Amino acid sequence: MTSHAPVIDTAHIPAPLAPIIEALAAAAVELDAVIGRGPLGQSLGAQVGENTDGDTQKALDVQADEMFAARMRQTDVRWYASEEQDSAQEMTPQGAYAVAIDPLDGSSNIDVNVSIGTIFSILDARDDAEATFLRPASEQLAGGYVIYGPHCALVVTFGDGVLMFVLDREKGVFVLAETALRIPDEAREFAINASNRRHWKDPVRAYVDACLAGADGPRGCDFNMRWVGSLVAEAHRILSRGGVFLYPGDARQGYARGRLRMVYECAPIAFVAEQAGGLATDGQASLMAQQADGLHARSPLVFGSAEEVREVARLHAEIAAR
């Protein structure tokens, strides 16, 4: 860090990782200020290109990536892998750590003033970049996200529960607000893009149909449906009041493994969800035991309140056994 002013309360952060979290927090403070200016600043939602998988890049996607990369160069990070870059970058050759990051999740919502975020994962560095990142999600040292909304919060786990820091925007400092975030065990909300129903596999359709049947159906209670289109916003809602998020693979070309990336999105969100008392799977098996076979490889993702995640897995097993 080049700044001497603290940007986050580090009392509950493991000392070796504190400089990296401070760097992430410093970039997040800068990014929150840019987002907060909205249309008073530059055209943040303007399309400027495509990333490695052909997804549209917005101006703020690129700017956010540059902000976080610049901060990581000032730390003990050897490898920096970004969703916005084709391959991992080497920062500090002798660095002990690696950071995988989605610098701006939910960028399609930039211009409509919906919460967007940053998702990150920290691992110990190996000599080879791909070997560093292509490993079981359970080997993460830290995982978390920043949400830029009515308030800005940094949520992180180091494998011993989930912490939440809230940005005091007047002081430019993240203050510890929660030391043990927990996902409620039971909740009656589910989040899925219902416009894709005709493409879903039978277990996903069966789960959603049962929820929609409400009190008259097999679940015996009414459910509400949510869909923001921003993974961080969905995750923050689930941590706050429970529920389940589903982004399954489906029958569309290119969607057999869904659209979320294991390294940058699924693994860190799964880590947070499980440390908060929830579960995270690919619909059937735990995500924490899985690893990507490429930096931008995708995975189905189901996470949230344990009861609902188990119900999705039960339907997969039941229908497969028929």
C-alpha cells in the first residue's frame, strides 16, 4: 500500500493476508466513488469490447480491472487472474499469494442503478499460474465480495466464519459491522432466470414448479421469486435473509455448464455461503471439492439456505434414478 491511512479494520484479518485485503479495500473505495457519480461521470455502461468468452465488456469493467490490478502490484501477490483478462498476470515474482477476481460483477446493471459488485478469491501461489488457480475450491485462503449499493460492504471469509465490513463513505474506511454472518436455515425465496424455463433440465423445472405451486403444492408453503441479474446482489440478499440462487446448466448452446466462472465467481461465493452455514453445489455435488479445468471454465451454481440446496440435489438424484 502506498497510502498510510488505514482503509479497513484489520483486527480480525489474518496478518499475512491483511495487506492484500487492505489493497482490495482501497481499490473498492475508489471504485465506489466512481460508481456513485453515475451519469455525472464518464459513460460507465458504454460497451468497449468483449472478454475472452465473448461477453460484452463495459467501460467500468475495464476501469475496475485496472484499479484492482494496480493495487495488487503493491502487495505480495504473485499471480493476478481476472475475468477480464485472457490469462493470469505475474505481479511480484517472489510473491506468496495469488488473487482471482471478477472486478465488476453485474455490469449489465450499471446504467439502471442496481447493486453491482466485485468478487475475489485469495490462494497461495505456486510456480505455475494455472496450477495456482486450477485446484479445489476448498484450498482458497479467502473468498469474498464487495457490493456497491445504497451502502458499500465488503464480505469475506478466511475459513472461520464470515465477516462484513461497511464503508464509512465520509471517512473512506471499511468498518467491521458483523463478525459471524449466517444464512437463515429456512427461507421461502428462490432466485432464477425464469425466462429460460424451456431450456432447463427436469430436476430444475421440478424444483421451481414445486415452489410456484405454493401452499397447494408438495412444499406446502408459498415462495417468492427474485432475480436481479447481479450475482453479488443475489448473494448479499441470501446472506441477509436466506433463500436459494440457481444458475443451472441448460439445453442452450454454450450453456451446458451454465455461464458463471468457477475460478472468479462460483468458488469464492461457495466459500462464503458454506462458511455462513449454507451450502453450495453444482446442483448435485459440493462445489468446494471441485476445481476448474481452465481459468475461464464455467460451472452450474446453486447456493443458499441448506434446506433448499439439499432439495435441489435430492430432485437431481430422484429423477436420475427413475
